[in-house]
Amino acid sequence: MKKYFFLIVMTVFFQQSYAQITRYIVRFKDKQFNTYSINNPLQFLSQRAIDRRARYHISIDSTDLPITARYLDSIRLSGNVTLLNTSKWLNQVAIKTSDMAALAKINSFPFVLSTSAEASAISVPFENKKLFPFDGSPSQINGLDPVKSSIEALGYGYSNGQVKIHRGDFLHQHGFRGEGMQLAMLDAGFYHYQTLPTFDSIRFNNQILGTWNFVNNDNDVNDGSTHGMQCLSTIAANIPGTFIGTSPKTSFYLFVTEDLASESRIEEQNWASGLEKADSLGVDICSTSLGYNQFQNAAVNYTYADMNGHTTICARAANIASQKGMLLVVAAGNEGTNSWHYILTPGDADSVLTVGAIDTVGNVAAFSSYGPASDGDIKPEVASIGLNTIVANPSTGLPSYNSGTSFACPNMAGLVSCLWQAYPEINSRGIINAIEASANQFTTPDNRVGYGTPDMKKAFVLLYKNIFSQQINITNCEVTYNFSAKIDTTITLSIERKNSNNNTYSTVKTFNSNSSFSVQHFSYIDNLKNENLGNYNYRIKVSVGADTTFYLSPVMVNYTQQCPATDNKITIAPNPVSDYLHIIFERMATAKATIIIHNIEGRKLYQSNVDLPQGTNVQTLPMLSFSKGVYFVTIFIDGKKQEVQKIIKL
């Protein structure tokens, strides 16, 4: 009786509270009775996804398991209910129904945590969507000659400024253009990407790995919004001399998660589902230029306090995606001139790289959303070109202008792809840290562009130093220097050395390689037996092509004990001599030495007596006061003449 009464009350409640509401999110308590096991991850993850977890030491856990099938079956069979899509990470399913009895039944299931109303069937005008082109009206570029305005090896053409402000050309010139990287774009549609000439290269080279429309539950993403297509063009365009994207060799998954007919948390659910699919496929990077704070159902609107990085559906999904090893690049939003001028979610998420908008000379776009996140985290973290960005024209595919953090985001995502291609051993957080540290405001971040404009060349060097490792030790007079560093055909590594009596380094060994860019191990033995005792500093000079030189952390050894001699030997050098003459004694036992210098006429000009220890001993004689000419150096050991050598003074 109580159960029957409860069902009646719940039915009335849903009828009153959810009138006109047709879409809901159902959250589950657990994943009991699951038919999948984390011990057999190939059931639900690709090998590439498993390899990513192994590479970055990420455990496979219960969040990776699909939602329990019997729970979904119970929801589906509860009445007139359609399952839209699921989020295994958040353990919830989006449904569509107007069957109040079914909703009441769903809420009675012991495995259901909650059911929340998210959206009605009322459509939302496109101009009210939280897509991030500022004006939504791209303009065709006319009257410019891209070849004359930008003559360079790669022929960036009109996109020259948005690549070079980040020194992305450095990565491209050294062979990092996104090869082997996978990037998922989550957007509202990729209008005519199958036919526009902007994307000829990625079509011909099979760089589009897959598509899915999470709104319609099919694989058609070619129609609808131009927004995603223009975002894609900033990365993938390859029209030499006219328009080159920031990572034209990257491979792509194109996902539609944004429903142009509505504005609801269901779209956040779609977005979470898109991230999960990207993760299960083994995708490296996700780029998204979507954001949320207000919905058709005002009861579920977010406040600024909710923009704390871990409350919204998007933020929670984004943080889990980052924990799985993916790197998310997210647009900050275009709210800068509105009463709500803050970033939107998922830009608030703790673990994503949120991107604000600037122009090609670094001026902040007024529309770019303000940070910080409500918990005080710096947002956006960085900025890229979002004011008058070069994007593909929807009609011709040729360069057009458009503005918005929508385009700053993928422009940066492409560069991230190239940088991560060079350093796959670094995890996503390490890549983000290097990008932030390379930016021009790293020490003085603000709430408009965060750490500022990243410099990919500087980030490359920071990561190179992060990878480098070295070990050095000295035994007797031999220094053994082992180190590991990345090298390829464009890189030269030189060991340089200086001692405590010398202010300048000199090169003692150079290494080259014929390999592709990879970590290699090097070893060098430096014999100091003919050198003075003291401290010796070593460092590695890295020369990348002809345009970049930097040094790795120096290391010092203390040479305090001469190496034991294996023979009695005397070396007099240099000859000819100009400033100082060095006489090197190698002794198996202690001895007394007498050094005498005569001129060519036989007159003694110099004599000194020296106690020689066992091992190597260097005596330095100043020759600056000697006139130019021929001299004879005579060495006596324990009173017996051992060496006579003619020297020439310059």
C-alpha cells in the first residue's frame, strides 16, 4: 500500500514539475553486475588507449567500465523511453520521454541515484548558442596577395601571423607537423569538410579517422554548422602559399556533440560521451570550442560559483579525461563584454588548457572571457589568435576572417599536437606546464590571457631539458661522462669543458646522429692526466639546425689526485711556445728534478729544482720575458740528465 501511494505521489510530482520537459539525465549508484572486467580492457578500450595508459602509468579502473547493461535495459523497458547516450565516467544516461509513469518507475529502481530534468522540446535560435565565433559572420579576404605578403619555405600565406606569433614554424621546420598524433574535435558540425579544398590533404591522406554525431546517433557530421569546419581549418588547412594550419599532418576524429535546436545539459552529456569515445579510441588531444552556463530550463542554470573546475558535467568529464592521459584544449568563451564576462564550462575545468583570444600582435580581444575560475585558478591559461583569425570560407574553402575564442582554441590545439609529437614520453600535464612556462607573462599572469602567448620554440627547449639526464664521476685522472638526450639529423651535441683556472669552455667531444628524433645514450671518457689539478666543469651544448643553440645543466668534478703513472715520462709542450711552457712529469715513484734553460749560445737563463710526487705533475714556466729565438730545455732526474729538447720561442 505504501509503495502504491508512493508511486501515485511521484507521478503527480513529475507531472507538475516536469511539464513540457522531455529529456532527463539518470544517474546510477554503482556498476554492480557488470559483464566487463578491468582485467580484460580490450573489451572496452582500444589497444592504443591501453598503450597510452601504460606509457603514462595510468591504472585502468572502474570508471573505464561501461555502465551495467542490466541497468540500461531496465531504463529502456520502463515505458516509452528512448536512450540518447551514456557517460560511463559519470555513470549516467541521458533519456528522452514524456511518460511520467516511466519516470516514476525509473526513480523507484534501487540502483538509480537520481533523475534530473534537463530540456524541453523547444528549440533555441542559433544566435543564442554558446558557440564561440564572436560575430558569426566570416568575411572573404579580398585584394591581398598571400605570396607577396608572406614568402617563406612553408608558404603559410594568410595564416602566417597565427602560426608565427607562437613560433610554430620552428616545430614545422624541424619535422613536427602532427604526424602520428590523433586529435578529436567536439563541435556543432563540420559543414562540407568532405568537399572543400581546404581539407584536400587530410582527405587524400586518410587523416580523418572517424566521425560520430552524438545528437543524431549517426556518423553524418558533414552538414549543419560551419563552426566546427572553420575550427578544423585552423589546424588542418593545407593550401601552400595561401593557408597552412598549425598541424596539417595530424589525424582527426570529428564528433558532433552540440544540438543546434536546444541548449541543455544534455549537450554536456553528449560532450562527455564524446570525450569517452575519444579516450577509448586512444586519441591524444581534444579540441572543443563550446561552453555552457545558461539553459532553456533556467532551474539548472550555472552560477559563477559553479565555475570552480569540478562541479559541472563538462568540468567533471574533462578532469576525468585528463586523468586518462588526454590533453584537452578548450575555448574560454566570448563573454568579455557581457554582464556575465567570465569563462564558461568546460573552460573552468582544473586540468584543461583554456585559451583566450588575441590578435596577431598580441592585443587582447575585448570579447574574450575573463578569468579566474571561481576557485581562484588562473583562467584562461594562455591566449592565441582569436581576433581576425584566418579560417576557411564555407562556400569556397579559401581564407576568410572570423573572430572568437572558438578559433584561438584549435589554433593552439594544433601547435600542442606538434609539440607533443616531439615529446610523447611527457604526459599531458607536463606538456601543459611547458606551454604555460613558455608564455610571455608566465611570471605575471592576469585574468585576460593568463600566462600569455606561448612560444613553441621555448617550450621545445624546456621539454628537451626535462628529458635530459646525466651522470659523471672521476676515477684517478679519468672522468666518465654518461648522458641521455634527444637527437636527430638536425641536432649536434657537444661536450664542453673548463677548469677553475680558465673562464671559457672548450669543446672536447661532438656527437651527431642519423636517427629520427629520439632519446639516445652517450658516454665519453676524458683523461685529465696532463691537466692541472682543480675543479672541472662540463656542459652539453645543443645545436638545433642553424637557428637554435642552448646549453644543458653544467656539472662539476674535483680533480684532486693525479693518476698513477705506468711509466716514467717527460713531455715538454707547446713547441713552438709563446706564453707558457708546460713540462709534464709522469713518475712511477717520487723523484727530484732540475729544469735548466740555455740559449743557443749556451748561457743558462733559467733553473729550478722540483720535488716530483708519484703520478703526474705539471710544471708551468713563463716564457713571456724570453726573446724570440732558439732555446734548449735540459731535465735532470735525481742528478742524471734525462731529456734535452730544443724549443722555439715565438
